[in-house]
Amino acid sequence: MDEADRRLLRRCRVRLVGELQVASLWDALLNRELFTPDMIEDIQHAGSGSRRDQARQLVTDLETRGKQALPLFISCLEDTGQDTLALFLRTSRQAVSRDPEALVPVVLGPTGSKTEEPRVTKRDLWQPAQGELTPMVLGPEELTPAQRRPEVLRPELPRPVDIGSGGFRDVCAQERLRGNTDLAYVMDADPCGYCLIVNNVNFCPASRLSLRTGSNVDCEKLQHRFRQLHFSVEVKCDLSAKQMVQALTELAQRDHRALDCCVVVILSHGCQASHLQFPGAIYGTDGCSVSVERIVNIFNGTHCPGLGGKPKLFFIQACGGGFVSWRDVKSGSWYIETLDGVLEQWAHSEDLQSLLLRVANAVAERGVYNKQIPGCFNFLRKKLFFKT
């Protein structure tokens, strides 16, 4: 889907979620081959399965369905008698084609109208609702377009700069924090929790997605690292979009009551997707995508009560759509290589937020003509110290 159509969908999202009658759309979406039966089934089971949740997921997934997705969707609306919405989208799309500046990408609803789904900005992302535990999503975000010449050599991994300045006093302060359950999460269980690594390397030819050479190196590093951090690690390779959802759902449905944490690592190709909190989507090996927002919501309090009030960490190594995420055949991706090195050197003494600052600084220093910045959304309410 081109950027103008994507912006239009985001602008109209609130109205579509509020008015879209999804029950009558399924056959039309299948007949026009806009979605596969498996994708329709996934949309129908989104969230609580309510009409609004289904409509929200449909609008989100629509962005990943190609350049003709919006006009085909408008035709589906007309086929099912939803002429008012169809006319609204069609005239809005024509207005944008005549005057691109007429569409403001950050507007999600008509000015002055009362909406039930507020617009989320970067400032909002750092302010979770009172009493609500939301996960931390970690991974490269908004990477500079690939323009580097192949012969440019990568610099060595810079040694992280020591953030602390108080020597022994800093160590003592960290230890006091670890033992204060009001300020730090309890991480005493052994194992601490489950760690699922999804490693997608080989994609079907129809997807036109390239072989992710070097991803197995990332997978092996993180498998070893999280075992060292006392997690029970399981690796699943080359999963389709539906299989990814199934694997994550199975993980969420396990008994987590005796555990303290849960980690999900996804290594794959990625793309842009509409979102309220968590940007981006991850491709399965079949070329179909799953939004990061949907992945995170699989582990919310409704679907995974055993992890209520416990930290849920998501590490995602993927390009964000139109951007690059540097990966080397022998040493793996810059992000995972740096993350692994920082965890090895500092996880015994520093909390997760400090570790991520080291990763961000180290990755930003790499490269000659391009920069790669790992993005992270930090919604943890306490400090998290890994068990070492």
C-alpha cells in the first residue's frame, strides 16, 4: 500500500472502527482475494472477538495487503451495501490524489468530534494508564535507507562507556534496588520464565522476501544468552504468519503462575502497519504479516492472566518497512550482536533500562554512511534486574 492510502486509512480509522459492519464483509474480502481464509479467521478472533476488535484488526491488516488494497476494500464495502463508508473513502482518496497536502497523517478523526480511541503520540507511549502493566517492545526502528556501498567495512563493536561513577557505592545501590520489591521486579524463580525465539530465515518465493542469511547466528547467541539468564528457551524456525500466532498463543496459554517473567524474540522481515501503541508488523515465511500490536496483545491480562503484573519482554530484530537492519553473514545483526555483548558484560550489575541505553549508544556509533538506532518502548513500572 502506498503512503497516501496508508495515511488515509489512519485518518479514517476511528470512523471505520465505529461504523464498519464486518460480518457481511468476509465473503467479499475472500472473493476479491484481499485476504486468505486463515487471515480472515485470525481477524475474527482478534481481541475479544467483538465487532469493534474485528474492525480494528481488519483496518490494521489492510495496510499490508498491497497497492490495490484500498480500492479493493472500497469495492467490498459497495458489494455489501456499506455505501456511505465507501463513498467517504472514495471521495477522500480522490481529494488526496488532487491535493496531497489535504491529508494530515496525524489526524485520526474529524476535528472537534468526540472519539473513543484517542490519538497516540510519542509522548503518550511513555505514559501508561494508572495501574496498567504494558510490555516492553525492543528492536530496531526507523533505520536509514540502505545506501552504503558493499565494500565499506564495519567498525569493531565499541566498548560500552561506563555509566556509573560511584564505584562500589553504585554496586551497593543496585543491590539494594534488587531487593526492594516496591522498586524492582521479583526475579527469583528458576527458571525465571519462558523464552520463545522465532527465527524466520527462508521465505516462500511468492513472498518476494529475501533469505535472511546470518539470522541463525543471532538465534544461537540469544538462545545461549537467555539460558545463561535462567530462562527456559524454545526455538521455532520458519513459521508462517498463522503459525507465529499459534506459537505465541500457545506460549500465552501456558501456566506462568510460578514464573517471574516472559521473553519473546522474533527474528524476521518486517513492514509498516497502522497502530495505536506498537508500530510495525512482522512477516511470516508465507509473506503474510502479523502486527506487533497484535503480538503484544496476545499476552495481555485477558489472554494471559498468569503473567499479570509481571514483566513481558519483546525483542524484535526486523526492518521497519522501507528501512534497513544491518546483518552480517558471520556475526549476525548489529543489534543482536550488541545486545548480546551488553548482556554478557553488564547484566549482572545493571537494570534493563540501563542495559538498553548501552545498546542504543553502541549501535548508534556503528557504521560509516548509515546509522541504525534500536527503538524501544519502555512501559515497565519497576526496574528489572536479570537473574545471573
